[in-house]
Amino acid sequence: MKAMRLLPVFVLIWTLFFSIACIQSSTEGTSPSFTSVPGGTSSLPATSSTPATSHTPGIDSAPPTTNVNSNNVGEIKSLDFMRSDYVVFAWNDLGMHCANPTYDAAIILPPYNNLWAQVIKRGNPPQIVTQGITVDYSFVNNTYSYGKGEYAQFWDNAKEVFGVGLEKNTGLNLSSPNVHNGLSGGMSANKDHFEAIGIPLTPIDDSNNWNPYQVAAITVKDSGGKVLAQTRTMAPISDEINCAKCHGNDAFNDILQKHDQLSGTDLLSQKPVLCASCHGDPALGKPEAGPYHYLSDHIHGFHADLDSPPGCYDCHPGKVTQCSRSESHTAADGNCTTCHGSLENVSTTIGEGRIPWLNEPKCSTCHAGIAEVDTAAILYRNATGHGGVYCTSCHSSPHAMVPSSQSADNYQSLQYQGKALPIGDCGVCHSNSKGENNLREYIEAHGGNNPESPNMCYICHTSVNSADITQWPHEFQWKSR
């Protein structure tokens, strides 16, 4: 049986289900005022707006140095939001993107990172802005990908494997197949947010350090080029898809060999082989299972039946990466099964009709009875809440909700409110997440446009005049902790 090589034309499978009604453009305002948070690191590393393309594997493919715990986020710039007209929230849509370390045998996923951003003009009420401004991105000390590790293979084989010829250091794009983003550039406006899709980021920086926790720098400018707001966010990417525990050092060839032995295929002679060319993978724009069922179903179901099934971190990033890093949600083994279930459960629920990547666990399973937490069929990463602001704007990315073990995940919480908690959490100043829970005293201390004690509501609002908690985030129903 000859394996298919070409991925069909990419389709947009992760669409937004709703947007806010009023999006107004504005170019007025003053430049933001920044101060350094005590305890911050030295000054910010430089970033480049132009990706380098002259690097070659023979020069730059020396084994990188693993340096996961390096503080590559730079100095945390605390924003004096009371003197600023704009704020920007930015995040990665999944909390961890995975990529193959090689592209010459079995291929599961390409280097493919997504950044989202939401720009808010402070006011009463605040406005989500997508017109009259630009939003640019770059990465700290990571300006090119071709020539790092074995990643040149991705571009060298892109036409054969993915059906798309790519210039070096540009990526695939599920949303807009004719747009190929690089490691710096402008983000595109999409209804109520900005996005850069399919960035071919690798975990190897320009100093040849391997670190799955790369950092993106985001800059908002008006039409005249004046900087309105800046922030940084995590851009996670790991190639620690570690099949070596069972498949040995030449894992991806061993996988093809065993597939040939068990299924009567001849994949070894046809490599490189994209797994999704036969097994449907919504992560690669194939929402249908296809004749050979979903890739996720096969992988999880097959390994569930082994005498010694692997753990989540044996395959998913991973022993070093440990991608589940939200301190409230993780454990030594990632705590993955609490939300996703066992290997067997992942497989059987797909057999019962669940579509992998599109039908995932809900926050309301644990956080029941709290307004705006049950997002129905909309995934957390696509859902909006208070005032049309994305859940991820205040809570951060999936698998990385604040507080996180990684400093870049906490950057915006520290930048805007000085403490690694969800944006607007009363625990920034009080001893618990709901403060004194006295609404009359709240208005006396925090109300009006010139409050006695500005709280975190003023990150976006210029005045707070109502004690009507139905207008507050989650209707003030979260648990005190």
C-alpha cells in the first residue's frame, strides 16, 4: 500500500464563534509609562525585526545546549496603567506546541506556533481595538530556524510532505494558506483580536541554547508609528516528542518499520511520511477521521494495550519540557489524566464520536457554578468573557494558567499588577482572591475615576461606578482562596 504524501489544501478549523459588537478605532493617546519591577533581571535582550536566512546546517547544526531554566524573558517592565491609554494582552493558543526534531522519516507535526493578541483602549467602558493600529511580534534572541538542529529538513521536504513550497524561515498556515509568517512581522486583525498563525519557531535560539520556552515581544503602534503598548508572552515549542523510550535512538524509522510489519505497508521505502496523510489529524487541518481513523485514536489506543503503557510525559513534552506548568493544575507527572483521562479513555471517547483537538475538557467540570466558566461548545482558548475579553487574556494559555512555573507565562500579570495571579484578582493586594468581600467598602476605596486606591480593574477601566456584581468578571462568584 502506497502512503499518501501530500496534505490536502489547508482549511481553517479553529474559527471564532462570536465577537463583540463594538470595535472602535482610535489613534489618540499618550505613550505608556514603564517602571522596573523590583527583582527584575537586567535590561531586555535585543530582538530583530528581520529574520536571518544565511545560516546553513553545516555551520549551525552543532548539538544545542539544554538551558530550560534560563531567564530569557528579560526585565519585567511594570506598566503605570493609570497614565496609559492602551494595554495589550498576548498569548499562545495552546500553551505548548510540539514539533518533530527531524523531518526525514515519520512526521507527526511541523514547527507551527500561533500568537494571539487583544488590544484594549482604556476607558469607561474600555474598547477592544483592531483598527487604526498595528501589532508586531518578534522573538527574544531567536530570529531564524533554518539550519538549527535538523530543522532544515522541514523546508527541504515541505513540498513533498505538505504539498507547499516554502521559503526558508517561513511557515505553513491553516487559516490563510497564502500567508506564510516568519519569525518576526505584523499580526493580522481578525474580528476582535490580532493573530500570527503558523510561525515556524524552534526551541533552539540564536545562541544554540535548546529551550522549549521561547519568548515573544509584542508592540502596538498607532498609524503614525508611535508606540502605544508593549508586552511579552510565552511562545512555547518543544521537539521532545520522545518515542525513544520504546523505539530506541532511531525512533521515527523504527516506528515506520513496525508499522510496515504490523499493517503490511511499505512506508520505509516512501519516507518521509506524514502520519496525517492517512490518519486524520484536526491539528493539521484534517477534521475528518479518514479511512484509517484519527491519528490520536490510533496512537493512544495502541499504547493503552501495551503491558507497560507509557506515561504522558514519555511521549508528550516531556521529561525536560514538562509542558503542564500551571501551578494550580499540574503535578510531577503533569496531572494530565485529571482533565484528559487515561490513554484508553482518550481513544474510546474518540470512538464514541469525540473529535480530537476540537472536543476537549471543559473548565466547568471542576469550576462549577461560576458565571462565564461554562463556555459550552467553545474551547477555553477561543472563548471570551467579561466585556468580550478572551479568557486567556486574564488567565493565560491552556496548560499555563497563572501562576505558572515559567516566568514568561507570568509576564503580563507581573507587568500590569505586580503579582502572578489572574488579571483583576483581589489577592494582588488583599490576603485572598476576593478581598474583604464588602461591596460598599469596595466602592468607597476603589470607585470613581479618581479612586482612593486604584485596583486592578483600572488596568482596562478608567472608572468603576457600579457595585452590581453581575457586571463584574465571573459575576464575582469565584471561590476565595
